[in-house]
Amino acid sequence: MDPSRAFGLPEGYFAQPAFSADEFIEQISQVDLEFAKKNATFEPKPFVRTFERALEKLTAAHDQLGSDIAQLERSTKAYASDHRKKMARLQQTFATVGSSFERLETQISEVGSNTIRIGEQLDTVAKEKDRAEAIKELVAFYAELNEENTARLDALLDGGSEGMIKVAHTLRRLNTIVVDNQYSAPTDTAAKRQIEMYSEQFEKTVLSSFEAAYRDGDIHSMSVAARTLDAFNGGVSVVKAYINQHPFFLSSMISQSQDSIAEASYQSLEGISDISHQPPPPDRWLAQLFTDTRDMMFRDWGVISKVFPRPIDVMQQLLRRVFEQTIQSYLETLLTRADRQSKLAFLRVLASSHVETRKLVEDLQRFDAETVTPAVMVLESARRSGSVPQGLLDMPEIAQTSSAQFSRSRRPSRPSRPRGDNSAIDDGDEDGDDEDAARDRLGAARSGVSSAVAIAALIGRSEGDNAGVGLLHGFLTRCCDDLFDAYTAASTYMNVERQHLRDAFRQTLAGFVRARTERQTSSLSRGNALLGMFSSVTGGAAASISQQAGGAGGGASSPVSAGSDGGGAGAGEGTVTTATARMLLQVHAEAISRAIELENDSVAAASVASLTSLLLATLGDAYVFPALEDILEALQDLRQEPWLGIFAVIRTTNIVVRLLQAHFQRLLVPFVGTSSYVYRDMVAEKNQLMSRVELSLNLISNKLVGACTQWISGILAKQKKNDFRPADDDFSALEMGTQPCHQCTEYLYRVRSACTQHLGPENRDRVLADIGNALHRMLMDHFRKYVVSVAGGLVLVKDVSKYREAIASFDIPILVEKFAVLQDISNIFVVQPAALKSLLDEATLARLDRPTLQGFVQMREDGRTSSLVRQFL
């Protein structure tokens, strides 16, 4: 019993998880608590009696609980012992049953093996029986043919297509017997002769039937003949007959008239040997031949898939004939014509032909993956299962529709194939099915072939075929490679490309080299010859370079005058031009595009690097550096006025370097970025060239600044002693200043104009600052060499004002400040002796040291006579 009832508590009170002793005591003493609350004094006896009764009940419950636990333990031990005994008996029973099953399985295996052996023996007996019957039938045919009796074979031929196929199988076996027994008795020669004669006649008859059906377009008869000859000799003769009589080969054979058409097509490639022209489009005859090939293969798949038992083999032979005979024959003729004309023509034709051939192969591979391979796989699956799915006969309709689709995507407008006269290149389309009709056939065929295509897809996945790769993919790739292997194998192509690149670079720089050679052999001095060359471009250099800077990516005029005779635009004057540099980069870019197209992926990066090394060597050592060396040599002759057009050459050279960098980033890096060592070497070689050019330009810039400073010094040296002591009636000097000042300021304006037009802001300020500071130093010394009269002081102030205006045009604040001080210094020569001290104490002149000011004061004409002036000294 539940002890909770003994205390008047709910059942299960002591079993609850949240049991609390305090709550239990409160429950059993609740009556006593209420009674105690009513009395004024606390009486403990009721509580004691209540707790004693509760303790007695708890003790009895404890004893009862112990007794129950002991009883349960004894019962559990008894049940466990009984369970162990039952499990032991059950385990023994299972072991017995397992042994029985193993014996039964062994007996069944023995019976199965015996059954299999019996089945194999029965199958062998059946095969031997069939073979014996076949041998018996062959022996009978052999004996009849030995007696020149062909009645049975003739009867089979009259039995329709099945009979013809049986005759084909029989003759094939009889010919095998004849070959195996070629040393048989002489009595068998009649049978051998009769078999050979009958086989030959049979093959001719079936071939004639096939050819007649081919001419009439009877697909069913063609299929019967093809299957018959396939059973007779593997179908070799019927495939040859189909290909030999194909209209494509009859019309594409290059006769005399077609050869003249092809020659006219080649001659239409304008500028093919001119490096300044863009590569012409592919040869029209070759492009038309590829278009006809593409259409023919799309169209003929419909016939081949219906007629021949193994259509994939027929497609391979047809494609091999097209590539090895028609395309290769014309391609060799085309490349021979181009090679006779020039190496550039050969390379351009080779590259454009390769591009067109690759497009043709890609179209055929896509057609193979989407149409040919699914149909062939469905056919093979049907043969293995013994039935041809309905709708497979409509698969050629997909080929015709694909032909129309490829024609629309590849030929927005195209000339038709030449027909055999000299006006054969026109814009007409060949005779054939209309594209709308093809689309209608697609709708009709789609319902019949959808299940077949699905089956093909499942077969393809089960056999692990690569997605998008057909059965003819590798074969077509080999056909394309074989066409160009003779021209691209080993280093054949790269040798021709490098030789052409050298010749093209030499042609581009011919005018530049000729001008330098003429200068070197001239009877004039080196400096005069160079200045004569440079003087032709002084007037127009600034405008032309500005145009080049604005159009570095497109066509721009050269900073030199016209005069090149084809050796490269602007190269005839013997200095650096962007037109010549762009021509070099254009020739190189075209060579790179050909190398990427024709070279294998494994060597393409190395080929690009090789051609780029040739470009960098030519651009640097053969063009830029010789031109810069000529300029440096010209600057050595300080007797001549420095040619300010050198600033234009510096600007042009910087543009050439930027063009080279853009050419490298946009054209070369995408092709060599995956090859780290090639990219690293190319970058190092390019950076080395750019660093050398930068050092050369810095040297030229410094030399030019020095030459300009020296030239200004020479102008100042022409100052006459009496320029600052004019006569009292010489008013022209007061108005215009001295002649050296006029020449010097004019030259400064020209320097400023040249720097502004040809140099960037930083370089311009640096050059003009160097020249301005040098002029300031020279003038500070210059004005302390001449005695200045009162009227001469006005002339000197006029000169300094002109110098100050010229320097102000430089827009360099520090120079403006320096020449403002020089202007204040010039006032020393015009103020009255009494005002001289206040002038020298002004803030501007007060910052100068006293010896410097004394040097100017002592050059006053009254410096020895005026006491006020002597007082300052």
C-alpha cells in the first residue's frame, strides 16, 4: 500500500521528484498550527504527539518497503535463471537450422552448376548443328558451282533484299574457303573460277543497282544495295562508289577555268604584301569551298544515315576525301601563290586559312555532337536490342535543319561557288531545300526522334562520354592538324615569322637608317648636318606632337616632314616618330596574332616571348637609341643654337614608351600570363629597355638645359661696353633696350613655348627653373661688368623689365620673386645720389649682402665723382 494514505496525503506523494521534507512536516502539522494560532500561549505537546505518530508510521513503511524489495530480488533472480536456460536452448536451435540451410545451399549450387554445364553443352550442340548445317549448305553451293550450276544462288537473288543479303554472306564465305584452300586439288579450280566470276558479277550488279538508285535518288534501293555489299565485302566498294560519284568532288575539282577564278580571287586580296595595310579577309574561293563543304556534310548526313549500316565510317571517309583531296589541293595552290609573292603574303594567307579551317572544323564537330553521334548511338543500341526505334529514320531531317541553322549563323551574305567561268563569284545561293521547308521538317521529325535522342543521352551518360564531344571530334581535329602540319611542324612557321618580322622592321626603319647614313657621309660637319636635318621639323613639331598625344591609340601624324619612300611613315627624316613606332607595334601585333593562331598551346607563350624580344631589340637598339645618340652628338657643338625641337623628340620618345607599355599590357600579357617564367623574362626585358630610355632622356634633357644656358651666355657676351652709356640723343636705346636683351628674351620665349608644348608640368617647371636660375646668376654678374650712365640706367632698367616679363611667362613664383629683386637692383643706376641710401635700405635690397650691392653701386658712372656714392662704397 502507498504510505501516503496513512498520513492523509495524495497517493504518490512520497514518489514525486520534487519531494520536500519541510513541506511534508507542514502538511502533517497543519491542524496543530491552526490550533496554536487560536491560543495565546504556545503548547508543544500536540506537535510532539503528531510527530511521534508520524515517525511510527514512517518506520512501519520503511520496514514494509525493505520486505517488498527483498521479495522482488528473489523473484528477479528466479526469472533470470529461467531466461538464461531458454536462450541457451534457442541458440542451439538456431545453430541447427543454420547448418541445415548451408547443406541445402551447397546442394542447390551443385544442381545449378550441373544445369549450367548442361545448358552450355546444349548451346554448343546447337551451334555445332547450325555450323554443320551452314557447312553442309556451303559444301552444296561449292559443289554446284564446281559443276557450274548457279540455279540456287539465282533463285535467292530473285527473293528480294533478304535473298540478296544471304547470297552476299554465302559468296563471302565461299571466297574465304577459296582463299584458305588456294593449294587445293586441280579439280577445285572450276569451283574457284566460278566463285570468283559469280562474285565479280554479283558485285558489279549490286554496284550498278546502287549507282542507278543514287542517280534517281531512291534511298530504299540505295540502302538495300549498301547493306548487301556491306555483307559481301564490308561495304568498301559501295562507299567508294558513293564518294567517287559525289557531285561535290566533281564540281570542286580545279579545272583550268576554276584555276583562273581562284587566281582572280587571290588577286583581289588587296595589300596582302604591304605591312602598312591591315590583313585582308580570307580568300573568297577558300571561304566558299568551306561553306560548300559545311552545307554538303550537313545535307549528306541525311542520306548516309539512311543508306549505310555504319554511317560513322562513311562520314569519316567522306571527310577524309574532302580534306585530303579538295581542301588540301587548293590550300597548297593558294599558299604557293602567296609564297611566290612575299613572305608576308604567305603568312597572312596561312593564318587566315587556318582560322577559316578551324571554324569549319568547329561547326562540323558541333554538328557531330548534336546530331551525328546521338543518331549513331541510338542505332547501335537498337542493334544490340534487336529493334530499330521508330523515328530513327527521320534523324536526317535534323541534319537538314541544322544545315539551315548553321547557314544562317555563318553566312549572312556570301558569294556562291564559281561555276566554271571567269565571272563566277556572285551573290547567289546554291540549289537546295528552302530554309522554311527545313523548319517544317524539323517540326515533323522532332516528335519521332525525341525518344531516340533521349535514349542516346542516357547511353552517353552510361558510357561516360564527355559532354559536347562527338565520335568524329578527334578525327576532325587530326584532319585540321594534318592540313597545316607541313607549314607549322617543329620550328618551320616560327623561322618564317621571325625572318619576316626582321624584314618588316628593316623596311619600316629604312628611311630612318638612310637619313642617318646620309648624314654620316655628308661633307658637312656632324653638327651642321644634324641641324640641317632637325631644322626641317622645327616649325611643325609642336602641333604634330600635340596631335600624337591626343591620339596615341589611333593614327597620328609624324613630327617630321613627309619624305619617306615606304620605309615607314615619318622615318625618312632620321628621328623618333610615333608613326614609325606604331608601325613597328602594328607589325608585331599582327605577328603575335598569327603565332597564337598557328602555334600549339604548349609553345605559344615561348613564341610570343621570342617575337617580343625581337621587337624590343629593334625598337631600342635599332631605332630609339641611335636617334637619341644623334641628338646627344648634336648638343656637343656649342657653337650652334640648340635645336628646341629636341623637346618634341623627348615628348615623342615618351609617347613611344607609353605605346610600348600599352601594347605589352593589352596584347602580350593575356597570352603569357599563365606562364610565369616567360612573363617574368618578358617584363624584365621590357623594363630594362624603358629604364635605358629614361636615362637617355634625362641625359638629353640636362644636356639641352646646359646648351640653352650656354647659348644665352653667348648672347650676353655680345653686350657692348657703350650699350649702357648711350649718347644723349640716342632715344631708340631708351625705347627698345639693347640688342642682346632682345635676342635673349626672344630665345627665352621660344624655350618657354617649346617646353609648354612638349613637356609635362613637372618636367616643364624643372627645365624652365634651371634656365631661369642660370639666367639670374648670369645677369647678376653681367650688370656688374659695365659702367652705367644716367641714360644707360634707363636702358638697363628697360632690359631688366624685358627679362622680368620673359621670366614671368614661365609661371614659376620663385623666379618671379628673384627677377623682382633684380628689377629693384636696376633702380640703383637711375636714382639720384641723395636717394641711393634710402633705396638700399628698402626691405627688398636690405636682404642682400653689402658686397653684392657695392658691386652694382660702383658701376654707376658717378661712382668716383659723387661723394654720396663714394660714401656708400
